[in-house]
Amino acid sequence: MKLKGKNIVLGVTGGIAAYKAAELLRLLMQEGADVHVVMTTSATRFITPLTFRVLSGHDVLTALYQEELQLGEADESGVEHIELIRNADLVVVAPATANTMAKAAWGLADDALSTVLLTAGPEVLWAPAMNHRMWKNAVTMDNVARLKRLGHQMVDPEEGWMACREHGKGRMADPIEILDRVVELIGQPQDLDGVQVLITAGRTEEDLDPVRFITNRSSGKMGVALAEEAQSRGAEVVLLAGAMDVPAPDGIDVHRVRSARDMSTAAKRLFPKCDVLVMAAAVGDYRSAKASTSKMKRTKDDLSIELKANPDILAGLAKSRKGSQLMVGFALETNRAVEAGREKLKKKNVDLIVVNNPKDKGAAIGGDTNVVTLVEAGRAARKLPVLPKRDVARRILDWVVTKRSKKRKSGKSSVRSKA
């Protein structure tokens, strides 16, 4: 879904094309957007707020004050229009009348929608709809030019027959065309469309006895962020997950495991089918050499537990790599982080190592942000600033897209056959 996670305010003004706004709302939501609708009073004469309320699942703002309210919801708090814009990625006005555009062009705010538009700044897309004489009027053209100078975007009206039984340019653009422009402005690039991406996430757990186990503090947030970002860019994502503190994303094929050996077995099964592997799971390096089948009793003596090395999943998969599969590994290091990352890059024979040091400010295990350094062969290490984990995921997958593009240009396509 190209607009998943995006928040859009849909402004509807008075005109016969208002009925098309319901179709536009459906299309926006179909692409994953969360849409709030704001209507002018005249728009409610053409289509009821109830229609948009049912379709969007949200109240419809139609007035600033309760005493002005005829249909819909009033901004009784006085700040609801501010809240709408605070969370919005874009305001789309469709249909947009000459009157509403004139107000916005000159900063007038005398109703709910014009107040929202003044609050929004330049993040506005207009889809005008009016009689062709009104559209060609010099004043309207001047206001359109002024809005463009202010940074607003425009989907010009189409030419055709109008409700007034005249022919000319003034019909609102088709909702599909408006949707395409919204996607162009704020949508997710579909640069991983059809690519098979295998992502590991979370932590493994190694039993000591039926009630105790060895684990680490990984939350799984980084792996989930990678899965969500890859999915939003069109990838076919498989998430191989150990224990996590966050839920797995909806609509993703999730395979659950507990131990490092479980993850190794599952990874070997899933890896041949993928184009890209991103190994973000925190896999335990050791397990108990012999887990007890019953609870170990406490004694007065100290207890020693013999540990045995777990398989190196990433290195093992690299040995079985076929074609041009891309492999990305993570390395948590607290000393000589970049140098250790370079050593792992060579030892594990992968394409990219993402190094993070939990001692860095903003990189604490379980946090919502991370600080990583991208390490690849033949290039200087690139340390990223403190970023939300979803933005870190975006940077990593940007690298994947670029690397895949270079491979295609060199005649080594990394897209595996699905035959």
C-alpha cells in the first residue's frame, strides 16, 4: 500500500463534483492512508457529512462554532483544526471552488476548512472544479499562480461537459489522477516491488531447564521497522522472529522460533527463496551444553554451567548463497565498533554490516531510536545520526535498492526467478 502510515486531510467544498470526493476518499484509504474530512457548509448541500464519516471512520469537521453547526461536527475545543494539521502529511482539497482558493491565496480564515488551510502552510494539493468561465477568469488565474508561488500543488481541471451543460475546462480531475499525484508527493516508493525479502528479528532463548533460559535484551523493534519499511515499498516480506517486545506487522508472513538452532533451521529453509536477507535478530552466541529436563534445585554451592557455541547463522547462509542474493548483517559492538564490523564483513562474506554500539547516546537496546554505521567493502564507513528506527530501516533499504540497481546495470540481476 503506497500510502500506508500517511495521514491526509481531505477538504471538500461546495460543487456538484463533491460526490467524487467520496470515491477519492475510498481510493486514499485503499492505499493505506488515514483520512480526516473537513467540509464547507455549502459542500454539505451536495453530500452529507455522514457519508464521509462512515467511509473514513472519523468525525467530519464542518464548523468552527457549535452555533454555526448544521451538519457534521463543530470544533468545540477550538484546537481541533490544529490537531488535524499537526498529524497530517498533506491536505487535499477536492473539489476546490474558486472561492476557497481565493481565501487560501490571501490568508482568509472564516470557516473550518479555510482555517485548516491557513494552518497547513504549503502542504496542500488542490483539485479545482468550477465553470470554465470562472476557471479562465483572470482573478482565479492570479490566485492559482499565487498559491503555486506559496508552494501549493495543483491538479488542473479537465476539459469536458459540465453540470451547467456547457463545454470547457473546469471539471475536477479524475479521482485516480488525484490519487496518483498524492502518491507522487507523499507516497512510498515501490522500488522493492516483487522483491523477496527475508528479515530476522528479536532475540533467541536457550533453555537451562524447563523454567530458566539464557537470552538478551533485544526488543525486536529494529527488525519490525525493517519489515514494515520493506512491505511499504512493495517487497514480499517474510519475518523470521524470535521473542519480541512488539507485535509483528499485519499482512506479513511471520515464522516464529525460540532458540538459535531453531532460527538456523528455519533460515536455511527460507533463505533459498529470498532475494535479500537482512539479519537483524540478536542470536545468542551460546547455549547450555546440556539443558536439565527438570528444574535445577538451589544449593548452598555455586553453580557452574557449561556453554556450547551456537551456529553462526549468517556465515552459514553466506556459504550457500546462490546467484546475486544480497546479505545484510547486524553487529552490536562496544569496542572498536567499526573495526569489528569490517572483520565480520570479511569473515561472514556478506554485502553490508550494520554496526551499532549501545553505549552511544540514542542507541540503547530496546529504545525507539538507533545510531548505526554502515560498513561495506571498498567504501568508507558511514555513520548515521540518531534516527527513529523506521528511518534507520529506510536508509538500509535505500542501500539495498541502490546495490540492486548497480547489479542490474552490470548484468547481474538480483531478482530471482519465480518460475
